[in-house]
Amino acid sequence: MSDRPHLRRCAPSAILLALGLAVLSPLPAAAQDATASEPPAWAVHGGVSALSDYIWRGVSQTQEDPALQAEIELEHRSGFYAGLWASSIDFTAAGEEDDGIDYELDGYLGWAGELRPGLELDVALMRAAYPGARSGFDYDYTELEGTLSFAEHYHVGLAYSPDIFGLGGKGYYWNAGGEWLLGESGFGLKAQIGHYDLEDAAGDSYNDYLLALTREFGPVQAELQYTDTSSYGAELSEALDDGKLADGRVSLVVGWKF
């Protein structure tokens, strides 16, 4: 998250008053300048992205097809924020009954800020919804996620849902990773490993891996990803997505942010 400077202003003392009107006259203007330099209380951020394949926690959400995504976020300088995120998706494989779902819409509330120098916390409560879902395909769920970032490059996180994907059981997603600039080349490297505990909801768990090469072109960011999973077995294929959607794959993400 960006720094959020706070302006501290002090009232003139009796000693300053004794210096005379000529000395005091510049002070109101200086105070106005300080006020003008204070950042706005609210800021709006957002962006759009095109993906060759929407991969979430190691699994394709679009039957290995491209996707479009968009996000809008309102942020207060105190660290609190709220936003909406949307993505095209496709959970229905060829020959299966159509679930009526064409996109995912997530609303979220959160707070992000520095706990102490070099240690930042980001906590968000998110509700994922799938408008248009037909009867019997209720996948909506709520998730609480916290991420600690430290030592400039590293992060660890945990996400918890009391009823993941509407399956009637809990889900826990643990992850750790990092991001590094590759010298002055303009490229960056991103790596992450995760463990998705779905024992309560689907009777099994699995691991996922991400390795990505990143590059920024002004407000445009590009990311070439390799993702894979392990231990994604038959129980998960039956309860969630076909196991082939969790195979290793390369995908490209290109996004524009403001």
C-alpha cells in the first residue's frame, strides 16, 4: 500500500504573539499551504485485465479459455478500503449441464497499513457471488483473508471461509511467497506456494505453485505465469473442478491500472 502522510499543525504561542504583527502575517498563508499539501481523504483506484486463462489457486476457472477482469476500489487514507471485482468465468465443461454462470462478482471491505517499519498487514472480508446461477448451482461464499508483508519482498497469508463454494464445510488457504526486481532489467520475478485445506468441505486438500515473470510498461503490467498443483485427487475433481484444470500450465496476464 502507498504511504499515507499525516499533517501535524501547531497553534502560535504567546511568545510568537510578542514578536509583532509583521512576523505573524506569513503564518496563515503557511498554514494554508500545509493544508493544501495534505492528500485527499479518499482515493479511487481500479483497472482492467485480459488473461489467456484465469487461474485461481492453481486451477483454471474458464475451462482453459481467456478471461476479462475489472476492478474498482475506494480507499481512505486511514487504510480502510472497499471495492468490487468482476471476472468472466466458465465452470461448465463440454457435455455437462449448464449452470447458468458467466461471471463472478466479488465485493470486499478491508484495511491495510504498516504495523511497524518493514511489516505491513492487509485484512479483507470478501463475498463472492455468481449471478445467474441455476437451481442446484449455488457457489456463493464469504472469505476472510489476512496477509503479512515483510522484509520488502516477502509475504505470508491465510484465507478462511466457513462455507466454501456452498459445500457446507470450511476452507483454509495458506500461502507464502515473494517478489523481486531482476536488477535494472525492468523485469521482476514472483513466486508463491499455497496449501488449500478442503478436508471439511470436500474431503481432500491440495498444494499449488506459481512462478511468474513480470514487467511494467507505465500503467500497463504484464505477467507470464507458470502454475501447477499437487495432490489434486479424485475427491476434489468430483466436488469441484475436473483434475485436468489443475494441471501445470503457462498463462499470460496483461492489465492496466489507475
